[in-house]
Amino acid sequence: MQRREALRAGASAVAAGVVGTGVLTGRGSARSDADTDSFAPLGRLPLRGAKEAVVSADGDTAYVALTDGYATVDVSDPAAPTVLAERRGLLAERDDGPLRQVYDVKADGDTLVAVGPAHAGAPGPRGAVVVDVSDPTNPERRGVYDTDFPIHNCDLVDGHLYLTGNGLPGNPLVVVDVASLSAVGRWALTDHDEDWADVRSALRVVHDVVVRDGVAALAYWDAGTYLLDVSAPSAPSLLGRVPAQSPAELRDPPANEVFAPPGNHHYAEVDPADDLLGVGVESWAVRRDGSLVGGPGGIDLYDVSDPAAPRHLSHVAPPASRDATYGGVWTTAHNFELRGGTLYSSWYHGGVKRHDVSDPAAPTQESWWVDPDAARFWTARAAVDGDCFVASSMGTDGASAGLWTFPDTAGTGGTPDALTAPPTPEPGTEPSPPPAATGTPAGTSPAGEPRTEPPGTSGSTAATSPGFGALGALGSVAGLGAWAWLRRRRR
């Protein structure tokens, strides 16, 4: 079925890893993996507070959220990424300024938006700063869209800004016309099913939104992923969904429900050219009845040629970790990009990867670089045509945050064994065994970002949910029997 026909049919229906050889890169050129032992970063640029990063259409400029602002970066020479402009203290002129917790930026042509704060508890202004980046060396503010809700994530496509509206009734997607700086559309999970109103808000946050070719993918945490037709931005309509849990299953959950699978849909993105949907799960191991259950989430791939009935194709497992808890070594999936048959992915301490997904039923790991002491990666995105991809790191206790560049080729490098090796004990102390998780890793069924405290500990608002947090382990795929067992335990 052609994609547009499928979209129409879907809307109607709803209304009623191994390194490969000679692999094809996301830029369409064949590359060899002959030098798989020396895969390494091409360049690194320290940027205090780095969070999300996106890349211009020509691949030469990266835009990086800096927690207190944003930066424009020249990546046309991947070996020497260079700051073009750095803007911090956004809206500092306001009485309640500056804008805090700027975790996300998005670009569309000559327009950039920086949004915040990411969490409801942050003081100060809330909204989206719209910037003219026609000259990336001299960005100029064009306007501000003020909100009465925090903004964790957003997207910017064809003159419309798509905002996560957590804290508003139903935790909706809010659509804004950038030219007029006015809201023009809205869609909430509760519009689809009123029963969701009885579920704790933290379990059904709209964590992220990605718009591709008129389709918005909304990651609604434990409620699953929802696909909307936004070809008319003022009138979003439901096309289909990947369910995670039902309202009935989530009405009386354990206190730590936000940490563990099933659910935890954190980031979702459609590749319209291939009718492919990727759903990333961010989850942790948690202690229940004296044992650890759950683990880090991976990325699931779905065929959405019929968006009303997404069909599960495969699961990309997370790297292993010696400690799967929130306080351990983070290897859960974070942000990613699907581009031209390649999946570029980030896994916090677990590094960055590239998978060949030209056959999405059988993803093949092409590249992996990891050094948990040097980087906790937030995202990975294709950049300079055929040459490199970029990845932003939020830093570690011993290494600064910043933007990294990697070759768009096959290979493995870094220190993968450091993810599972026991930690080095302090002098004069005995090493302690790592906690062992039982149960199933997240995302194995077909069906954050840093905080100083674990999510879910300070109330039931959207600010307490993870994804607004981070962590993982358990690199193998468990069976549906274990997944079903975990679901039974949650009831």
C-alpha cells in the first residue's frame, strides 16, 4: 500500500549486534569495515551544559542545547568542530529570567527554537525562544512564545512548532504557528480515550514529539506511542498507536512504576521513506520484593505502512551494564535518528551506535564507540554528507559535556568492557558485588534526562516522570514469558 493511501486508511480505521562487511551507510555509499579495531571519534568540542543536538539540512551546522542557552557549531570539518556562536542567559532581561533547563533545540531552515524549562519545578519564564540563524555566526532573536507549561521537548517543521504540553489537561501536544506566535492546534491522549484521565499524570506524559512528512510520533511513556496526521497542523488526528499498557493496568501501579518496563516509551521517530517507526524505551532495574527486576530499554522497529496497525519487526537491545539501577551505569536507549536505512543511536554511558536497518526485521550493528568515563551521550544524528555523524554528551563526573563527531563508517572502538567490569574499589576497601537484575529488559515485547533525584519521588506531576531521568543494563533479549510475568507482578 502506498504511504499516503495507508495514512488515509489508518485514520479511517482508528476513527471507527554484529559489525557488517561492505555495509551501506545512511548516506548511501558502500563502506568497508576492514579497520574495525580503530573506530574512534573524529573530533570533540567541549560545551558546558550540552543536551540535545540537531543538524542543519546541509549537514554543516549543528545546533546544541546548553541548559542555559544554545550554541551554533560548524561541523563541516568533522575533525575540528568549531563554535560559531554561543548564546546563554536567554530571557535574562526579564524579572524572572533567565530561561532555565533548555534541554531541547530544533531547527527548520533559517529558524531555530530553544525551549524550556524541561521540568515543572524550575523557576523563571516558560516558553520557546525563536531565533533567526540565517547567519549562524550571528543568531538574532525573532520572538518568544510564552507558555504556562514547561517544555521538555519540541519539533519545528514547515513553520509550525510542536510542543510537549505536560501539565495542561491531558498532557497534550500543542501546535504553534511560528510566524504569528499563536497556538493553532492541540491533541491529547484523553481526546482518544477518556479513561486515561484516571491514570496518574507521570505515567502518561507526552515526553517527546517528532514530525516527519506530516506524521507526528508522540512518545506517551507508559501509555505507548501515538501517530498523528498533522498535515493540517491546526487539526491533528489519530492515525494509529503502539500500545504499552492500558488505563486499567496503570490505575494502581507500584510506586516505582515509572522506572520499569513495560512501557517507558521515551522517543519515537518515523522514517516515512521506509514506512518505518522506531520507538526508544528508557527504563531501569528496580527493587521489588527484595529482588531487582527490569533493566535498560532498547529500540523497537515497526512497519507502519498501515499506521492503524503497526507491525513489530525487531528489537535493538541495549548494551550490558554492571549495574542496571538508576544509580548505576546508564546504558538505556536515549535519542536517535532514522535516516536512509541507518539507525544512529545514543545510549548514555553505553556510547553511540549505527545499525543498518535497510532490512528492519534484521538490524545489523555496524558501529559502536563507548567510553563510560568520557561521555554520556544524549543523541546521535547524521551530519556532513557521507562523512560523519554527531553526538552530544552531557558529560561525566570526570569529563566535560560537549559535541563529538564520528566517522560514518563501520567499526568498534573505545572501552566496551568498562560497562561490565567491576568498579575499582577505593584504597583500603573491599569491592562490593554489583546488583543483579532479574526479569526482562525493557522493550523486548512487540507490544530523561538527568535529575538530581530519582524520578517519581516528588509528587505526581509530569516533572516527576523519567525520561526526565536515565539508566540501564541487561543486554540480551528476554522472552515474552518473562515479560508477561512482570506484567502479572505489577497487577
